[in-house]
Amino acid sequence: MTVLTTARLIVRNWTDSPADLARIFDLYSRTEVVRWLGAAPGLPLTDPAQAADRLALWRARHADHGDRYGSWAVQVRDTGLVVGTILLKPLPGRDEQVPTGDIEVGWHLHPDSWGHGYATEAARALVDRELATGTPQVYAVVSPGNVASMAVARRLGMTHLGRRTDWYGGEELETFVRRALPGTLGGH
């Protein structure tokens, strides 16, 4: 199911097709990707069968959200290449279990797709859509040292708030926010 489209991209549900599962494994088995995902349990993937488990985890996490929140595949419209994952979801609190009212946008792109603006394009569309619902602000949280992701957050027009420990079990994360313009639904 397509969640949204942009000029170059389709944001869609990950499927259990062999191609999607292979791409999930290829993406989340790479240390250059997962090293920025903090203390994420089960990463890096070490067996291709674990891709189905990762997909099941995402589906369970977002089962009650419809297509408003999720962890989705980002696919290039012209080539069909899946370049990575984009997510929009309530941030987990310090206990890592109970979601907060704070909404996070995030991206995990395959190294073969870095440097093309795909993360910025997909994230901008999701943030704009979320702000248009009346959500007052959307956060991006980035592992310290992840200069590329911090640059994406800045390209999204997000303001750097410094390091915070409000979410993900108190992990210290570079925090960025984009707020809706006062008196509007959504904002730039």
C-alpha cells in the first residue's frame, strides 16, 4: 500500500516479498547503518530470516496507527529501487515501552543510496503531512556523531535543541524539532 508519493519517491508499506525481505536484511545487517541506531535490540541482523522478524515487529508496533504512523519502504519511482526506511511514530519514553505524545521522523538509508536527497525528500513529505493534522511539532533524534543525519534534519528546516535524554531509555541524542507555524495547520 502506498502511503504517499513525492516527485521522485514512493513511500509504501514494506511487504513480505522476497525482494523486500532481502533489502531489509541487506540494510539492517550493515554496521555502517545500524551503528547509528543506538541500543536497538536485535541489530545488526545476522541471518536473512531475521528480516521477517523485523517486519513483524514494525507491523505490530504500528498495527493501531493506520497509515498515519509506521516504518515504511522508500522506493525510487523511476527505477523501483528501495533505498531504505522512513519512519514517523510516537517517540518511546525513558522506559522504552510507553509511547510519548512526541512524534519522531527518522530515516535509515542503504549506503548505495546515500547522497541523493532521498531521506530529505521523504522526511519532508511526512513531516508536512503530520504538521497538517494539527500536530504542533515533529522531532528528529540523532546519535551524536551522525553528521549526515544531522544535516538532513537541518535541510528539513529543523531547529537543533542540543542533546536530550527524554526518549529511548534516556539515551543521549542530538534533538531537532520542526514546529508548525503559529495560527496554521502545518508549517515550513
